[in-house]
Amino acid sequence: MHHAVYLFYIDDSGDTGLKSQGSPTDAFVLCALIVEDHAWLSTLDEIVTFRRFLRREFELSPRAELKAGYLLHGTGPFAGSNIGDSVRLRIYRLALRFQRKLGTIRTWAVLIDKGEWAKQSRGEDIRETAWRNMIERIERFTYYGKDTCVVFPDEGYPDFVRMMFRRMRRFSHVPSRFAPGISLSRPATSIVEDPNFRRSQDSYFIQLADLNAYAAYRHVFPQAYFGADYWEQLGDARVKEVNKVAGGPIGIVVRP
């Protein structure tokens, strides 16, 4: 039986502060972008081709870092350019739709709703809850096929993320959905080695995870200029199984 090896690229959107503490965001989001090892090089080649298309159509250098914040606000590589708001949002949509068409990328998100979080007093912080939920779902995603994976998070806070993976590789208990009061031992043993951190500007995969993270955020908290439909552009690339028990938006685990 073939056992897959998956590469997980993970980036976040928002911050972990509460609104009462002055945070401007309604949620903290982690998003995973997943590629199987045998499809990695062909997927990278397709992304390079897509970036060359963006250069031809919009004069956007393949070396330019493509991030949600830059596309939304005209900063980064777009500062001083003639690429207007509507065109940047079109690029955003194209990048999401491209992943759906590719067929080798899968994605999901974990979203912490800060408003609901503030109502429920907990000892755990938002960032820890988000990463715990992400790692639990990585474990389930790989468990049934006895697969393994390597994780490539954005370089944001490496010591904390490394600690979470090391801890949950040995000790991870989740509450049973079908037996209240019972917890199940599910150590994340399928995750090989410590996380391998990546700088966003050096990884096309991390850049796509960043775009997906913000799209997931606005699917739950839409705004007039950026609606819930952006997340829908990902289509079948979204992993439905991550919240099949708890329910909610396709491919988005909403907590608490």
C-alpha cells in the first residue's frame, strides 16, 4: 500500500490580541496549504508559470512577494505602481482560482472568533488554541492512510510553534465527540522532524497560504470590498473533512 508524504505550508492572518486590547481584527486565522511530495515539483513549475502570466498581464515581477496585505492596500511591490484596486483584487481572485484548477493543492483554515473567545474565559491563549487545532487536524488528515508529513510554517514565531509540535508529538488528547467526558489520546506522530520555517518572500507556497488565510477570514467576517465569495474561488481545493463533524463553512474550522 502506498503511504503518502505531505508537505504542509502554514501561514496566518490577523493577530492574537483581543478587540478590547485594541486589536483591529475580528479573528486569528491559520491556513494550511498541502501538496503531496510526488506532486511538489510539478506544482512549483505550475506556480512559476502562473507568476510569469502575472508578469505578462500585469507587469508583476515573479520575484515580487504576493501577500494579501500588499494586494489589499497597494503596498509592497505595488507601491508606486499603476495597478489599481480593482486590478489587484482581480489578481487575488486569479491566485485563488488557480489553486482550484491546479488539482494538486489542498487547503483548510482554523479561525478563532475573538468576539466569541472573549465571552468564554479560558486559560489557553488564542495562538495556542489555533495551533493545537491545526496540529490535531494534520494528525487526522494523515492518520487514516498511515501517511507522514513535513511542516513548513511562516517564520513568524518559531520557538512557540516548535514547542507546540514537539509537545503534541508526544502528548495530545482530544475530547470524544460521541462520549462526553472522555478524551482520546492522539499524539501527532505522523509529523516528521521539527517544523521547517520559511520566509514568505522565499516561498511561493507560503504566499498562497497567506492569500488563503485572509480569504478564510473574510469568508467568516466579510466586508464590502472583500466578500465571502473569495474563499469560494478555491472550490474543491478546500478540504471538507476538517469540520465534517462540527460543521461550519467548507474547509474552515471556527473556534470556539
